[in-house]
Amino acid sequence: MKNECVAVVGWILGIEGALGLIGIKWLDGDLGLIHLLFTPDTWVYVVLVVIGVGVAVGHEAARKRGRVRG
């Protein structure tokens, strides 16, 4: 169960970063929930996308290799 939570948190971070980038670049303002806590720069959203998708994809690959139960 704990390992599945890691993948879910990774996807959530990636989606939040993607929403923020879309909002800054093509719409009038930030999207997602991160901007409600503080006003992040564009590079923060890029880092969120990279870390979030990296964690999620890494977890899925490890699960398929059999290293993670779930």
C-alpha cells in the first residue's frame, strides 16, 4: 500500500506541474493547487513535472520488474 502511494504522489506532482506550466504559458494565470500556497516561478513547475513523472514511471518500472509488491 505504501509503495502505491509513492506512485500516486508522483503522478499528482507531475500533473500539478503540468497544470502550472500550461496556465503560465498559454492561459492567463496558474492552474492547479500549488499557486494557492505560494507564487512559484516557471522553473518550479518544470521541476515538479520532472520529479513527479520520474518517481511515478520509476515506480511502475520497478513494479513490472518485480522489485515492488503491489
